[in-house]
Amino acid sequence: MNKYELLFSLIILVGGSFYNADKSNLIANSVNNDISKHIKINSDTTKLIRVTKNVPIHSYFQFLDSIVTHYDSITSYPLSEHLLVRANPWIIDTLKNTDYYLMKARDSLVYNQKEMIVIRAGSMLEVPAFAKAEKIMSSLEKTYIDVNIPEFKLCIYEDSLLLHQCTVRVGRNEEKYLKVGDRITDLRTITGSGSIVGHVKNPDYYNPANGHQYFSTRRDDNEVTELPQVPFLETEVNGLRNGQLIHPTTNPISLGKAYSNGCIGTSEADAWILYYHAPIGTKLIIRYNTTVIDEFGKKLLLEDIYGYRKTKG
């Protein structure tokens, strides 16, 4: 075996991809680039990638996009960011724990979450074999999001299996002029069925009432921090894209309340969990059911926060 054949073997076995934090992308060994044009990974082979540089949140999505772009050409299935991260669930746990309030509970104040390291040098990322990838893709296809407005609850289901639930905030029961839209707007969260049609991975923050952009936030503990980089989900409900988003709030004291301008708000931690269960096309149901069954099988009558029962009466 000559030196080039030996190099070929090592690259196929170990990977050979490197993250450059300065350029915020994946730099592959030139020999590996040549190989990827001609070699497809066996459908039963798991590929492992060693990360050689720390990846902060502000470069996280570029890093993943680079991996997906490179390895999609040599896998026997369509590789995506969601599939890759679901094959490495420790990433979701790490992202979840960047939540400002979870950090504070551990006596750590974070003023710029974008600088937090979420993938450390030496970490191994798995590009899954076909069988595992197929199972993840099947799970994602069966997943849907269910929101019950008066219950202030969002649930993630795979078929009938409850995967995750969290408390949310919903729109206020009032009408108000919003600069964004330039009209009087009904702030109540819109009910209906639809899907997730977009991801905003690096959102800008605007006050919808006056249209002013802002770059910092005052937290519930009165600390002022930079805004986090946590994805927003764009929804389509009843065939319309009405600007109703599902996104994190930096003030979780508002969760469990009719507080927003129509959007559905979650904690930062829950927003990361939701994002990785909601690729584009994920089904969405937004309900207004004031009668629910609790965990003990008891029927509960919830507060009619939008006054719909009075309207029907």
C-alpha cells in the first residue's frame, strides 16, 4: 500500500473534517474533497466527524450547514440539519441549557449567549447509517405540534405519543394599532390547522407596535443582556401566512398568560427542543378548547380568555 492509498483508508475510517472558527465553516482535507466526488458511503456505515475547534452559538448554524453540504453528497439518503442533530441528541441538550434562566439557576449570569460554546473541540458528530437515518426521518414525518390556547400549552406528538409539552404565552384579547402591518390588529392568536413553513435562524427583533428594532432585552431579574440567537418558527394557518410566529421570549414570567401580539411564545430552552422537532412542513394545530381532561382523567373547565363562549351564547 503506497502513501496515497494509506491516506485514502484513514480518511474513509476517521473522517477528516475540521472546523475553522475564524471562517465559520467546515474545511475539508483536499484529498477528502476529491474522494467525496467519487465515493458514496455504504448505506450501513456510520460516519464519525471529529470537531477540532470550539463552535459558539453565533457560528453554530454555519458549521452545521457546512457539514450537511459536504456529507449530503456521500450519503445514500438526503442529509439535513434536523436529521444530523437528531442523530446527535446531546446537541439539543447543550442548546437547551444555554437558556439564560437555566444558566442563572446554576449561578452563572450570561450577558451574550451568542458567545457560548455549544460544540467543543474533540466532540464527535455522527452522520448516521441509513437504517438510523430512515428511523429519524420517519419520526419527523409523523410529528406534529398541538397548541391549546386557553390551556397555554404546546405539545409535540409523534402520532399519539407525547414527546414534549411546555407552557406558552398567547395573544392578548384586544385590538391594537401595529406599525408592523400599519393597521388595527386583532391580537388574539389565530386558531386552525396548518404547518411550519419557515425557520428564522438569526432573527432580528422589532417592537411590532412602533416598528423600532432593538438589540438588548431587560430580563425578569432586571438584568439587561444582549438578545439570544434562538430560531423562530414561521407558521401558515388555514392557508394563510399571517405573521403568527412561534418563538422564545426573554421574559418567561409572561408564560401561561395572554400577553403577546398574537405570536405563541415559549422559553428559550423549549424553543430549541421545538425547533429540532419541527422541520419545514411539520403539521400544526392551534385549538381553542376550554374543556380538557387532566392527567387523572378529570374534566376541567378552563377560563374563556377570549370570551368565545359569551359570543356563542
